[in-house]
Amino acid sequence: MLSEAAQENQVYLVGGSIPEKDGGKLYNTCAVFGPDGEMILKHRKIHLFDINVPGKICFQESETLSPGNSLSTFDTPFCKVGVGICYDMRFAELAQIYSRKGCQLLVYPGAFNMTTGPAHWELLQREGLLITSSVVNPWGEVISKAGAEETVIYADIDLQYVEATSCSRSHHSSAAGRPLRCDVCAGGIRLSEAAQTSPGFKSRWI
Ligand SMILES: NC(=O)CCC(=O)C(=O)O
């Protein structure tokens, strides 16, 4: 069905997320289709959502699902896109790595809960250019936004504006345009991994 919709409308389609069974394990997986209807990517949610706020919400995604272990990007004629799912959005390092890999657009299908969602949902998206049920530009401005009900939202994304604003405010530099002090901050595993996976990373930022 999603493949047909992508082909009929000649679009790249990031198809939400569904449980995927593979090798006796279940994953929370997002499939992406190209304009020819071919599936070009599967992203398995990396960070599973386990939460216990007494009296409000208790949910242990890791009791049934296994985490994905890889980053997911795809190329389009317009820009490179990074994909995550829902709670993946809370991990700024993931967005930073996608940014260093050249992604100008991040798409994270999501369904936040009604305890933490109202408090954090929009703030998290405003940290970077992100599409979930809102579209947010690099200045943190919400370009288009859905409500809680089922709906369709539209937004024009000006990639030249994204490029221009990313030079002054980006995931890997401060608002003043200075690069991250990797000599101090690169001790973490995730940043070291980024250095290995992105050829330009070391020369640009260390
Ligand atoms: N299914 C999810 O990953 C929900 C994430 C969420 O609600 C949050 O607060 O984070």
C-alpha cells in the first residue's frame, strides 16, 4: 500500500513505523519508499522507550522489542535525509551525527505519550530541522504543525535557507559559529563513532 502510494504520487514516502519480525525478534521499524515504489530503507528504532512516571505512565518498550543498531539515511535529488523514530528524537547526538553526514532534513515518525509529550514534543523538534507531526526550520520556527487529531499538514522547505542558517547555527557549531571543542568533548563513544564513520569529521572538527 505505501509502495503504491509512493509510486502513484511520485514521492519519497517515510511510512510511519510498524512492528517488524526478523530472526525471532521484533523491531519498531520505519520503511521508506522511493518514487518508483521500491523500498529504499528500513530504520529500526535505536532507542527503545522505557518510562515509569508513577500514577501517570508506565511503558516498557524493551520488554517486547529489540533495538535497531544502525543509522539510516537516504539520498534524494533535493537533499540527504536522516531517519529516526519517536524517542530517538531525544538523543541530540543522533541528529548531530546525521548533520555531520550531510543530512539537511531529519524525519522522525513519532507518537509521544500525553504525559511527557505536551511538555517536550515541540521543544525537542525545535532543536533542529525536523519533521514528525510538525515541520521545524533550523531557527526553531514551527513552519507547520498537526494537532492531536488525524490530519494532513503541508510545508515548503527552502533548502537554501536551511543551508544559510546552518552556517551560523548548526548541530556541530555554536550560535557564534565556533566548532565543538572535540579535544574536550569527544570522549563519549557516540562522538568517537561519528569520527570514524564521517571521513570529514576529524579534519573539520578536531
Ligand atoms: N513511543 C515513543 O517512543 C514515545 C516517546 C515519548 O513519548 C517520549 O516522551 O519520549
